[in-house]
Amino acid sequence: MNKKTAAKAPKKAAPAPAAKAVKPAAKGKGAPGKGRRGNPDSLKAIVLQVTKSKPLNRHDLLVAVQKAGYKFVAKDPLNSLSTLLYTAKEIKNYGGKFGPK
């Protein structure tokens, strides 16, 4: 390289300052109003409790879970409930009605 091209070469930018590490919140101590909304039990535990006497379909189960005091965070609680019903190993589908195995 000659002196003219060396003078016109762009200078390297200084590296960006490192971001400060954010300390994760302790488990269960997140921002208020987030997560389980203060529900004392998990959705799975309440579903198993409500269906102990007899299996229920999704809509009746949603009503029973809400009557038991569970508060959903999701905009569509039936979707959250359905996801649990079809993925939890402890819950069985008895021809459209769900209950414990």
C-alpha cells in the first residue's frame, strides 16, 4: 500500500462496550402479575383434582377449573387447557372426556 491509499482506508470502529450482566430473578419471584397469577396449585394439579370423581369434556373442565379458583393468564384459556390435556402423561382421554389415568 502506498501512503495515499493508507490514508483513505477506513479506520476500524472501537468495539462496543460490554453489556452489564442482568441477574435473573429468583424462581417464583418474577414481576407481579406474571406467570401463574398467584395460583396456589398448577393447572395440572387442579385438573386432576376436579376430574377425580368423573372425566369431563374440555368445556366443562374449563368451567370447573375456573370455579376451583384457577386464574388463567392466556387470552384463550381453552387453548392452554387443551395443551395440557393432550400433553400431560397423568391425564387420559376417555373418548373426548378427560380424567386421571
